[in-house]
Amino acid sequence: MVKKVLSSKPLPLAEVREIIKGRLEGGEGLDIQRTTLSYLERFVKCNSEVANEILKELKEKFNLSDEICVMLVNIIPQTVEEVRTVLATEEITLTTDEINKIIEILAKCVKEEEE
């Protein structure tokens, strides 16, 4: 039976990790899901609650698209140049001060990971 995609939206990797964990705990996990979870456990820098809070803040303060916000949360760029590279995918121009504020907001993930 072919499954039909009803809708799609970009998700932060932290949220994907929680979804896969839930499926594996429910016993319906595939090998690819176990491999993906292993990758996510190593590289995701914050939990889904903090990631979603940051997504909301970025969208409200900078009027960025969902896709850009998710990319920023997943990558956690730490320099102005790194943020500009992500923003360039949609030709968004922000001032250096605005980009520094984005870096400051994204630092919540790094702080949360250290605790």
C-alpha cells in the first residue's frame, strides 16, 4: 500500500529526534530510524522545547521563513558570516547588529546543552 503525504513542514532536528525516539519505544522502528537516531543523538544541540522556542522568537523578531529558522536552529551558526550564508539561500539581508542578535538567540541551545 502506497502512503500519501497529507502535509509537510520543516522540523528542527531536535523534534525529529523526539519523533523517532517515540516510534522506536513503540516498537515500530526500522534500521534506518535507529541509524538516524544515533546520528541525531550525536549532533543535535538542544531539546525540542528550546528549539521550538527559538524558532518562534526568530520568526517574530526577524520575520524569517520557517525553512530559514529551522536551518538556523539545526546548524547553530556562531559567526556573522555563517548566518549570512544561511540567509543567502533566500536572499535575505539583515544588518550586522540583527545577525548578532540571531547568534545570541541561537546561543540558548548551546547554553542549554552545557547544563
